[in-house]
Amino acid sequence: MNDMDAIAFPAAPDLAAEARAWFAHIGVERRMSPKTVEAYGRDLRQFLTFLTEHNGALPGCASFTSLKPTDIRAFMARRRNEGIESRSLMRILSGIRSFARHLEREGKAKVSAFSAVRTPKIARSLPKPLAAEAARRVTQTDTRAGEEREPWVLARDAAVLALLYGAGLRISEALGITRAAAPVGEIDAVTVLGKGGKQRAAPVIAPVRRAVEDYLALCPYVLKPDGPLFVGQKGGPLSSRIIQLAMQRLRGALGLPDTATPHALRHSFATHLLGNGGDLRTIQELLGHASLSTTQIYTAVDSARLLAAYRAAHPRGR
């Protein structure tokens, strides 16, 4: 018995077998993150449990075929009443739809009910970038000079944050850089692995390269070429949680709001580029966005900033 066979889905044998096959497929072939796979499996189990209670019997392939939109809406309504928000409901519906498509591909069931169920709407909030000066202070080692931490640790954290703001990287991308690929000296770009396993080359400006060099000069460990560039206090791979905690301390030191997170530095990178004349297509490539529409949110951020400045400065805006 393998791990997939050991996973229990509350359903009749035919549907349970298909659920395990689907779960194996999304975990191996679709390259989903382990957390997403786990969430999808949990969501399907909850849906199958609901159907069992709803219909008074374990669901099988035949009964899954006869699902009605009202059945799905009833499940979604229950989850919302349990305090689940729209973003999570959207993921839940996406996972169950994925299973329904699996059944159709395998010729086990044709489930048409999902086409009549709308995806929950999510209010799209604008990213909250830091002011340029605050972003610069975050990436400077001396901002945390009063902390009782080893100098190499402070230099390491500053280098990671500098990559987020100076190159627009995600934390996972920065922490995925190997020692051999470190942007130092004349190496003015780094290749990172972004969402969906897509690679992109990110330019690295001189101040960011110097931050990485400062860290390497102080790091007490001999780093393997194919090992991580950034390591923890015991020499192992650095956890993203450590960088989040470092940013938390910086928020306290600089009086920044809770929205000043490591990811906000990536937002700041894009917003500040746009505000200084960068074009959307270039910013899209730098961020590794698959769609220009994702990048266009920064036009709203910059417009909001300009409008706020206008209202504060114009005599008639007060």
C-alpha cells in the first residue's frame, strides 16, 4: 500500500478510488505546492462528508454525476457560515471542480452542476508599498545596529531584503539562489525560479550586490557552490519565517504599519519603478507575472498615491 492508497476519502469504493487517483495526479503531475495539494485533499474530503450527510449515503460516481447546483451552493453556504472567507471558498470550489474534471477525463462521470455555480467574488485590495526612504532603511544593516545579533546575521537579513526591494524578488526566489549564482562583483543578474516553475533573469543593481558581498564577507560558514546562498544560524537553509521576523523588528524600529511585510518590498519595487517612468511591460517581465493584468494593479497604486498628494497640496483639495 502506498501513501495515496492510505488516504481515506469518505465515499463509496468507486468514487474513493478515483479521489485517490486524482490526489496522486495533482501532487505529482501538476506541480502544485504540497500545501495546496493538502488543502485540495482536505476540501474534497469535507465536500464528500457533506454529501454523505446531505443525502444519507456515501456518494459514488453515479450520485456524483447527479449533483445539482443547489447541492454545491448548500455546501458553500455551510462553509461560509463556518467563517470561511471568499478567497478560501474560491480555492475550495477550484479543488472540487478539479476532481470533477478528473472524473470526466477518466470517463467515470459527467458533472455539469459546477458550470452553474459562480466563483465567489474577492474584493481586490491594492498592494501597500513602503515609501522610498523607508524601503531603503529596511535594507540597511545599521537600521538594526542596536539588536543583540551577530553582525553576519544582520548583514544576511539586509541582503535578502535588499533583493526583495532592489530586484523585486519573492522571498522563495531570494532564498532559492545558490552560492554559485550569487549576484556579486560583475554578476549583475540572477536567475530565479518563480511561480509555476518558470525561470526568469532579474537584474541586480550595484547596492544590492554590495549587500550580498557584505553578507558573504561576514558569513562564518563555507557555502557549497550548489547549496543555498543564505543560511540559518546553524548553517542550514534559511527559513522565510526568519526574514518575516526580521521585518517585524524593522517595523518596530522604523514605526512602520503591519502592512510593511517582506512581500510589500516587492510591491514597493514595482510601484517605485512605475512612479519613476518604468513601463508596465518591463515591470511585468521583472516581476515574472504571466499576465499584464496582474501588473496593471500597480497603475491603481500609483494613481492613488498621486491623487493623495494632489489633495494634500492643492489649495482646493483641503
